[in-house]
Amino acid sequence: MRAEVGRRATRPGTAGGNLALATAAFTLTFWAWNLIAPLSKTYSEDLGLSPTQTSLLVAFPVLVGSLGRIPVGALTDRYGGRVLFTAICFVSIAPVLLVGLSGGSFGMLLLWGFFLGVAGTSFAVGIPFVNAWYTADRRGFATGVFGAGMGGTALSAFLTPRLVDAVGLFTTHLLMCAALAAMGLVMWSFCRNAPGWSPRTGPALPRMREALRLKATWQASLLYAVAFGGFVAFSTYLPTLLTLSYDYLQSDAGMRTAGFAVAAVAARPVGGILSDRIGPVRVCLVSFFGTAACAVVLALHPPAEFPAGAAFVLIAITLGLGTGGVFALVAKLVEPSRVGTVTGLVGAAGGLGGYFPPLVMGVIYQATGGYAIGFVLLALVALAVGLYASRAFGRAAAD
């Protein structure tokens, strides 16, 4: 009987079924978004790139994936998750294909990598979509489970270099195009908006202005810029950092980056569930103070496997907890009809938080030959944001 209930809960047309579909689409589009980073060493060697140029190449897709979340979040409020998930899957096919054709040109990789960021906007679709399917006391769980789809970066880090070795660069991108087309068809055929969802038909710009007037939007944006921005920065730049700083082979660096992403992905739903139980503020404080402590350890450039390896895993866990906690906080502070627009803005802040650190790290490495200053900056930022959160939401944490 219990097994039958479980099967019904994950069928299309149910909350569990649509959560599963949204998470699958998010996972695949995040893999597509992160196609360039795992191959950074190959591109760097083939094209003779400097550390700064490599950082720019890795970070470029993050830009559109971040800023694009603002209009995509507003469009989700108007057209619903079914339409937007389907559209993003199909629109992402073109830049994936063109990135696969551009491996011999730094300029073309930058151009099509920029448009590859479209795939990263799916996050702003999923948060309001799954929020609408769940009651307020279960939204931390729902957004946490959906957020585990950021494990697409782990799949990319682990599998993309191996697929390229096995079948070649262009064929790997063709396979991703086919997967995106299939996922687009699945989302159109089986995904459904929540019964209680209704479109907001007013113009998008006034809704964005309304969201920007909310103090909660700015507060959550700051927190998410550190939590999710840190995850994105590590997921995209860690292969480069490990090959330069610890002399790992590209495949070994990809495997360790995949481990980092898996740890963060596993921690995100835990952060959401804990937020339902002990409150999102406490979860966020653990995230920021834990991140600061781990960054201090990494700034000392410890030996590769231990304690550096342990510190990378711990910082992945703390950042993952924070990404789950922040959107549980958004669900408590923002009324459901505005969640899509606010999610777009907060998601953009999170993505931009991941855009700049790789660029900074590349400049720091080129200037100093190491990453210590970058990790010190991360520790200071995480500490400052943790102290702000404890002051701004101290009463909520005590409730």
C-alpha cells in the first residue's frame, strides 16, 4: 500500500511527479551550462591561453545564466513553468552545438559560451514552479530537492571530459543537443503547472520594480550571492585551480570537482529540510561561518588530499546548506504570487556572485603564482555576510 502511494506521488500531475520532472530538467540544463569549465585545460593548452583568459572563458556562460534569470523569472510568473522549461531546453540546443564547433577559436568560444548561459536560467523557472505545488511548511523541502539539480555541474565535471576522450568534442555536444531536445519534449508532454497557479498578466517591468522595492529581495540577493555564487565559482573554476595549483590531470581534477558538486548538491535539500525544522536563518549562519573557516584553511595551501581535500568537501557542504536555506527564507518572506520575479532577481545575484570570483582568481594567480589572497577574500566576505545575517534576522533565528 505504501509503495502504491509512493508511485502515485511521483506521477505527472502530482506535486511529487512535477518536482521530479523539474529537478531532472534543471540537472540537464545545468550540465549544458557547465560544458566549457571541465575542458578548460584542453582549451587553454590548445589555444595558448593565459590564466586570465582561461578564467574569462570559464566565467562567461555564468553572465547570461545570471542576468537572464531576471526576465525568465518574470516570464515564469506569466506563462508558467511548463512553457519556460520547454523553451529553455530547446533554445539551449543552438549554443551547445555552436560551442562544440568552436573549439579552435577563443573568440568564438567566448561568443557562444555567452549564449550558453541561457541554459543556466532554468533555476528561475523551477523555484516558483515547485513552490506553487507545495504548502508553505513544505517549501523548504521542495526547493531543496529541486535545487539538487545543480548536480548537473557534477555530471558535467565527471562525464564531459570522459565523453570527449571517448567520442570526441563535437559528438559530445551532439549528444547533449539530443538530450536537451528529448527533455524539452518530456517537459511539454508531462509537466503541469500547479492547480492553484494563476498567471500574472500585468507588464513585467512594474512587477520587477515592485520586487526591487522589497527589502527581502535585496537581503536574499546578498545571501545568495555568497552561497550559490560560491558554489558556481568553485564548480566552474575548481578544475582550473586544481590543475594549476596542485598539478592534477584534467580528468582527475574533473573527478574531484564532481565530488565537490555532489557534496554541495546533497547538502542543498538537507538545508531546505533543516530550514523547515529549525528555521532558514540558523541554516544560513552555519553556512557562512563554516565557509569562512574552510576558506582560511585553503588560504594556507595545505597538502592536496588532506587537509585540502577535506576542506573543499566541507566548504561544498556549507555552501550547499546555504543555498537551501536562502530560498526557504524567500518562501517565508515573499508572497507566492511574487516568488517568480523575486527568484529571478535573487537568482541573478547568485549567478553574478559566481561570475566574478573566477576572474579575480585568474588575476591573482597570474600576479602571485597562488590563490591564497583569493581564499582570504572569500573568508572575509563570508564572515561579513554571516554577521549581517545574524543582525538582520536575529529575531527570526530566535523564534
